[in-house]
Amino acid sequence: MPIDATLPYDDSNIFARILRGEIPSKKVYEDEFALAFHDISPAAPIHILVIPKGPYVSWDDFSARGADAEIAGFVRAIGKVARDNGLVAPGYRLLANTGGHGGQEVPHLHVHLFGGRALGPMLAR
Ligand code: 5GP
């Protein structure tokens, strides 16, 4: 069920619990600003989620409230995960679902990083 991305951040969400170590995840990368882990239900041979460590619901929330260092750190982390997982040469796709029309299910900003095969058209028609 998609979330309402206009609601304030709710720190009981599943990714907040992963960040607090209450729920396990298959970690790919971590630094001061970001955590990356494998999606529990992969939609491609490589399907990694990258999340900022701060309490942000969506990209627009993060861009409005995030500190410059957090934003830079998060964006750099996404690029590093792509490079470190060999995705640059074959290519890959980033996706950030937001709110109802975006189909966002977890109310903590996350960027999906897909790769490992040709990913087809951008959106289902
Ligand atoms: P959204 O639809 O919000 O963009 O995507 C949420 C993603 O989180 C889905 O691809 C889903 O498979 C993944 N996910 C949901 N719960 C968990 C979990 O507990 N652990 C991991 N690693 N991924 C999860």
C-alpha cells in the first residue's frame, strides 16, 4: 500500500529499524551519511537500496531539510555503490518512488539501484 509522502517522518518504519540494527539486512556499503543493502525481494539480478541515515521521507523532503553535507554524502554513496558493484560499464538504473502515484511503500527515502541485465523500458505503458 503506497504511503502518503506528505506525512511527517515516522521512525517506526522498516528502514529506520534497519538503521538502528533492530532488523538484519545484507549490507553492501555504509558510511557517515548512507547505508546500502540488498533489497529483500530483488526485481533484477542486482537490486540494492541506498538510504540516507537521516530521517527523511522522500527526495523532496531530503532536498528541503537535509544539510548540504548529508545530500552530498548520500549522492556520493550512490555513485560509489554503482562503481563498486561493477555497474558503470554495463549500465544501471536509479529509481526513487515517492508517495501514492510513485508507489512508495517504505516512508524513508531510498534509491533503488538496479543492474545485472538490460532493464527494459523506463515505465510500463
Ligand atoms: P518502494 O516501493 O517503497 O520504493 O520500495 C520498497 C522496497 O523495500 C521494496 O523493493 C521491498 O522489496 C524492500 N523491502 C521492504 N522491506 C524490506 C526489508 O525488511 N528488508 C529489505 N532489505 N528490503 C525490504
